[in-house]
Amino acid sequence: MFAIRAKLLYNCQASCGWLGSLLWFPHRVIDSAKHTPLTVLAERITATANLNMLETIAKPRLLIVDDEVEVRGVLHDLLADTYQCTEAASAEDALAQIRNASYELVISDITMSGMTGLEMIPHVKVASPDTVIVMISGMQTIESAIKALRLGAFDYLMKPFDLLQAEAAVARAFEHHELVVAKRRYENHLEELVDQRTAELDQALDSLENAYRSTLGALTRALETRDAETHGHSERVVTFSLRLGREYGLTGPQMKALEFGSLLHDIGKIGVPDAILRKPAKLTAEEWVRMREHPAHGQQILRGIKFLDGAARVVAQHHEKWDGSGYPLGLKGEEIDICARIFSVADAFDAITSNRVYRDGRPYEAAAQELNEWVDRQFDPKVVEAFHRVPKADWDELRRRSMRPHPAESEWQPLASVIESRLNAVIS
């Protein structure tokens, strides 16, 4: 047992140098249960190893590139206390090391066999964009220095160089590297912050838009209590218009304009007296004049509401016709807003296929035939073509979904009265 302990002490002394002298006295290691100097020594050795490891990790990595071993040695000895130095004897070797490990700094000679230091600079910038390069050259020409800087080098030293000057140049290069990395981190953080804020803003806008949609839907249903014959028409025609707009290829903003315009297309009827709006008999010529004012009333109600600009055009033009015979402005062809042209077809389809007090709704085939008959007169030919591209099953399904029960008229009548009183003030 003593021989084993003696051998252990000898090995420890040999490997630990002067620390091993602490282990020469046997009585210091006999009682291993106590906190003996051997235990203290082990702790100190572990702490020293950890400290050396931390220092190595904390040191910036510097690659010294020169085909002269003496120059590499001088720079290594000069900078090893501050930087974790690695050497390369050629530009090719340096590039191989840069591709396998990250380096904050490169200090390189220009004139070397094979690839020159100047030729190496662009490759370094591609492989490691944040690496900062300091060039060294024995050529006493300003042209070589300018060329190095233009290629991306941070600084330039002339041989023979002063050691303090070289040390200062490397220190400046490392400071520059830290600034570059800090700037990149800040930019990345800023981009993440912008993305986060943008997502939050989009979510808020979506919530606001949904709130607008709900409010406008409630407004439309309240106003429809004045015209029992077309009750639920606005919601159905919104569904039909959006399907047709998607088939036609409208953009996102155009789809929103079409949606809100379809929902609010008859909002101007608030300015039409009940005696005309609910008249069970045929309207007189004077009454038709009043009825045909409702697109202009609707446009006036929506005027000044920025997010409803596109919808206001649908409201104002939904009774215009392709041949110019519509009202109120007699617009013709593509003078009519595309969303209004799409709505016109969807509105006609709903009117033909929906039940009225004086007739039953007609089937899809009859509606499709009637739309064809009015092409180039009431309807845009391209919009009707888009209508026919939508399968009949789609139209049937959309109608089925739109046939939802609505609140009783008594529930909406108080709201309708309030809306009517306020909007009449706008119209007048």
C-alpha cells in the first residue's frame, strides 16, 4: 500500500512541478477522509485548468498568414497574450482554416508563393464577412496599400514594421470587428422587433377590420328592415360578389372594396321615403327620380371614410350599365369601377334566383341565360365569362350558406330608427 502511494506521489510531483513538493510527506495523504493538502491541490489544479480554458475561449481568434516562419513567430509571440493565435504558411492554407473555424482577425503578408494576400482578401470576405483583415507588405508603394484597402482590408503595415505599431493596428482591427458584430446584432434585433411589431399591428388591423365588418353588417341588417322584400339580400350578394371577384382575379385591396361596397350598396336608400320604398304598386315617374337618387345618397354618407373609399365607388356606380344607359352618371364600359361591374352581375344573379312577393326565384340555368342576353348592354362581357367559369355547385353552396336565420324585425327596428335619424342629417 505504501509503495502504491509513493508511486502516486512521485507521478503527481513529476506532472505538477513545484506543486508536487507538497506531496512528499506521507502523513499528509494517510487520512484521505480529512480535508488534506492533497484534496486542496486537486481543487487548485481543477480551478487552474478551468481558468486556462476560459481564457482560451475568451481570447479573440487571430490567424497569422505569412510564408516566412520567422515573421509568423514574431507576430505569434507578440500577440499570443491577447489573442488566440493560429498560423498559416500560405493563402490556400489560411482559406482552408477560415472555412473550418471562425476568426475575428487575419493579419497577412501580401507577397507569398501561390495565391497572394491581395487575391486572398475577396475569398475571406465571402467565407467570413465579419473577419477583419490587416495586410503586411515589404513593397514600399502606396498603390499596393490602396489596392488592399479597396479589396476590403482594414489596415496596412509596411515591412519592416514596429512591433508596437503592429500591436496597435491589430487592436484597432479588433475594435472595428466588435463594432461590426454589434451593428449586425443590433440590425438583426431591429429586424426581429420590426417583424414582431408588424405582426402585432397586422393582428390589430385584422381585429379592427372584423369589428368594422360586424358593425357594417349590423347596419345593413338594420336598414333592410325598411324593405322586407330584399331582406338578407346584402349578405347574399356579398358572398356571390366575392366568389366572382376571386374568379375574375381581383387584388386583395379590390376584394375588400368589393366586400364592403356590396354590403353597403343600398345604404343610400335611407334617404328614400318609406312611402316610395315600401309602395306596393308601380312607382310614378317622379317617385323613380327619388329612388334613383339613392346611389348618390350612399356615396355622400361614405364620403370622408378613408378605408371605405373603394366601397364608396361601388355604392355610387352599382346601377351604371356597360352601354352607358345606367344611372346616376351614365358611365360606360371601363369608366365604371371594376368592383361595381362585378357587383352588378352578382346582384342580378341574386335578384333572378331569389323569391319575391310577386314571383318565385328562377333556377341557375335561367339566370345564366339572362346574363348572357344582357352582355354588352348591362354587363361587362369579361365579368360574365368569369361567372360561367364558376361551377354551378359553387353557386348552390354559397346560396345555401347564406340562408341563415335573421333576427326578427322588432329587434332591429330601434336601431334602424336611430340610424335613419342620424343619416338623414348627413343627406340633408
